Amino acid sequence: MAPELHCGNYRLSLERPLIMGIVNVTPDSFSDGGRHFDAAQAVAHARQLVEAGADILDIGGESSRPGAQPVSEEEELRRIVPVVEALAELRVPLSIDTVKPQVMRRTIAAGASLINDIAALQAPGALRAVADSGAAVCLMHMQGEPRTMQGDPRYGDVVAEVHDFLAQRVAVAQAAGIGRERIVVDPGFGFGKRLEHNLALLRALARFGDLGAGVLAGLSRKSMLGEITGRKVGLRETASATAALLAARNGARILRVHDVAATRDALAVWAAVEGTR
């Protein structure tokens, strides 16, 4: 039987890579900040992503781009709860990109079934917020915090250090009562990493499979792709689809992307060539 991710009432097969479409309800995200800040615009955009082939929607109300400033719990909830409630009828798993335990609890109650936490449930109360629910969680590695993480990131062995951190967080989550079938890990491309760190992690992505959890890769439109191609954020669709395909080939089971249709098409061509379509 193919491995599954248990997200609330959803059982998602990880036999093929799943596409997670990004819905930023923020005025300052690096790629599309402000474009879907209004709840109605965010809901319309989310519906378009599902029509384009998104398997999961990832909704965020606080930017985590380098240099981003934090927002209050109240403001984050004001931004995203109406979007979650409006999208519950889509019958697609809704992921919430947050580090705040109370935001986790409130959005799970509103219909979310996955928590995407860049802090890997390290905030006081975060472990309990997820463990008390049936929601899944994505545990991500980040060196530092968004405001300062790209200042001077350093590693001795980036792959080993990120792997060890995620292994430790998986163990902590399991000890808190979160089953492994509810856990996803993310090496955190661009979160306290230079280009050489990101490339090393992408090359070694298959190594993270031994953690016994699905691997998520978020490379879409990131600055590393700008460094490689010389293109600005809005012109990185081809690079993003290529990076997603490479991540999938190296073992990623969930691809967090802005450009859902392009990613879907890249995966379809790969599947046809490999005979797995």
C-alpha cells in the first residue's frame, strides 16, 4: 500500500507528488503580496488553484519572507478565518501557514486540516494545539527567524544539520501524540540558507525519506531561482516548475507552489516518460 498522509478526515496518497497551491492573504509576501489580501480575492484565487490542479491549499496570513515583520494573533485570524470558512465547501485539504498556537486551534476548528509551521511546533502550546486535533503538521527547518535569517547563515554540513533537526522534531511530535502518518517534513529552502545550502539540500532530498514522513519542498519563485536565472520574481515560473520537478524526482511528495498549472504539466510529462501516468 502506498504511504498516506492523514489530514483530519482526508487520507492523501503519497504515491505521486501532491501539489500544494499557495494562497497568501498578506500585503507583503515576497511574490504576490497584496494581490489577494482581500478575503474575496483570496477565495477566488484559491478556487482557481483547485481548478488548475491543486491537491492542497496553503493559506497564510503572516509573511515569512526575509525581513518580514510579525503580525498580531488577532490580525492574522482576521485575515485567514473568513477564507478558511469560505473554502471549507471545496472538499480540498486546507493548510494553515502559521506559528501561533491559537491561530492553529481557531483555524482547525474552522475547517483546516494541516498546520504548516516554519517553527516546527517550537512555540509554547503549539505541540498541544496539533496533538489535540486530527490535523496533520508540516515541520520545517529554519536557521534564525524571518527578520534576520538571511543575514549570515552558516553550516558545517547543511544536510546533516537540517536532517538531525527534523529527526528531533519528528520524535518530539510523536512523543506528544502526533502519529507519524500525520507528519510532513520540510528542509526549509531559503529559510536561513544561502544558494549553496539550498542546492545541497535539493541534491540530497532523498535522504530525508528515512524520517518516515512525507517530504515537502517549497522552492517556488524563491530568490535562489533568481540568483540562478537572473530573473525577477514574476518571471520565475519556468524555473519554479523545473525546481519542483527536480524535488519530486529526488523524493518530495508535496510541492508547495504558486504556479499550479505549470507544475502539474511538468509532473504529467515526467510521469508519462517514466510510465507511471
